Amino acid sequence: MTLVPEALAHTVRGMAIIFFLLLTLRIRPMRQRSRMMWLCYLLSGSLFVCYLKDLVFLFEPCGKDVFLNDLVSLVDLLCVPLACSFFFEVTKPRGTSARSVLLLELAQAAFIVAYWVHPTHSVVRCAFYFAFFITLVMLQSVIIYALRLRRYVAENYSYTERISANWVMSVAAVYTLLYFIYYLAFDEPTWTGEAVFDLCCILLWTFVYVLSVRHRVIDVSGEGEAQWLPATAKAGVPHAVTAETPSDEGAARRMGSLSEQEERLRQAMEEDRLYLNPKLSLLELAAAMGTNRTYLSQYLHDVKGVTFYDYINTYRIGACCRLIRSMAESGQRINMAEVAEQCGFNSVSTFYRYFSKITTQSPGDYYNAALQEVAENGPGECPQP
């Protein structure tokens, strides 16, 4: 009866080896896109090596060797600092460095040396406790910095698609849970438990890969994607260029009085309709107004009492209402995806969510209400930003 779970475990382990090999090869061309992707590349390669070394257990004497089993577990723990550094880097761009990652790896590797010199189970347990401590610190840090990044995005971008790091909180929590399961499996290993654990790893890192490829790292000190090249990168490859903004003093002088600020902002939004740009950022709007983004951000916060994200998307919803009503008046069939695109949304889900938030109705209900109102009373008014 034990042959079936054992065969299943070996099969899933083989699947994991192939999976992480293909994953590493897939990420390799993207490793210079950002420090996040570089860490993802190193992590996937490390996981491939860790699973590959487990092939020694295909030989029966190795499977019964307690020293070898403990040593293999200690080597597996070397992936923990890399995984934690990766999750942290997503929420705090450029927050990790090669030195910090190396120090964590050396600290974890010290337990391998200690076990080699003094092969006792207590050394292995201490290694697990240390790795679990790193994981818990990572999870707490990821939650804190993900929330900070969410606030930064709301204050500087009119969209969240592909730049929001909210997904990392969920993934990091699942990773922490998976580590705890691994610790329990280490205490009482079974072939079935190993197969389930390996399948969970494949599913988790598939999810991480898909979201990492979609994710665009933003530079919290400037604008655009935070590019990073390792020391081994070829010379002559340009780093990301941060757009320049006017000096604070010059911006303050050009902004003038509050009434002038209001007029400049009104012109940019109502006449130039910059909100129709789905990738509009605070920096771009500030440049169009001839001011500094810091002053514009303060103006929106102190005078308007809104974030940049809310301010722009309120205008977009106003445009959506007008477009939907015009369609109702002409009797056109409505396509919500086209409405969202024409009004500056680059995500239909964001359009639906924000439309309901502003109007307290779904776009479909709003259209039906507009049809009925047009039939009974003629054109009405749309919510204005």
C-alpha cells in the first residue's frame, strides 16, 4: 500500500523539477527588467536546484540516512531568505540589496556548517526557527509597505492596474502558511504529505510568476519603472530615466493664487480632458499645468480633500455618465468595455467598481434608468466631479 503514495511523491517531485526548470528559463530573459525580477530569477533557479538534489532519495540507502535527510532540509531552507527578499522588494522597490540578501543567506547557511560539525537535531530545529522568524518579519514588513505603496499609488497615479502590490500580501501569507506546513511535514514526513506540499508549491509559484510578469515596478522617488541592472550587466545598457519636474521655487511662483491654480486645473481637466489618458500620472498633470507635482499633490489634498486617483477617476465617471446618457438618448446598444476605454479607464473591473462607488448604481442600472428617464422626462443631469 505504501508503494502508491511513494510513487505519487516521486512523480510530483519530477513535475516540480521540470516546472522550476521551465520557470527559470522563462524568467531569465526578464531578469534585468527590475530588481524584483532578478530576485524572482534567482529564487526559481534555487528551487530548481533544491528539487533536483532530492533525486538522491531515489536510492533506497539515502532515504534511510538521517544525516542526509537533515542536511537536505537545511539546504532547502536557503531558499527562504531569497523568497522573503523577493516579496519585500515588490512592496518596497530598491529596498533590498545584494549585501542584505547575501548576509541572510550566510546566516542561514551557518546552520549547515554547524550541523556538519555537530550533527544533532537541535541544530536543525534552530535553523527552522530562524527561517520562520525571517518569514514572519517579512510578512509583517510586506503588509506595512504594501499599504504604504497603495497610498503612494493613489496620490500619484490615476490607475492601479499592474502597479498595485496588494497581491503580494496574500501570496506572502500563503507562503508563510506553506512554510509552517513544511515544518510539520519535517517532523512527521509522509509520502502523501510530500506530494501535497510539492503540488502546493507548484500552484503558488505559478500564481507568483503570472502576477510578477504583469507587475510593473514603480519608482517611488520619481516616475516610471524602477529599473535595476546587476553588476554583471553589459555596459552601455541605459538605466531608467526619471522625468524632471520644475523646481519647488519656480513651481510655487508659477502656480500663483488658489484661484489661478483652480483655473489651471480646470482647463487641464475640462478643456484639455487629460483624464482621458488611461496612464495619466500626477507628474504629467503637473507638467501640463506648469507646476511641481509636490505642490499639485498638496493642493489636491489640502484644498480638494481627495487623492489624485480619486480626483481623476471622478472626472472619468462623469464622462461615462454623459456617454451612457447620450447612448440612451439615441437608443444605442451599450458596450460597457467601450465606455470604459473611451472615458480613460484601462480596466473594466476598475470602471465597474468606481462607477458603483460614485453613482451607487451599476453601469447597467444607470443605463436602464437613463432610458426610462429620457422616455418620460427628456435629458437629465449626470453626476459631476
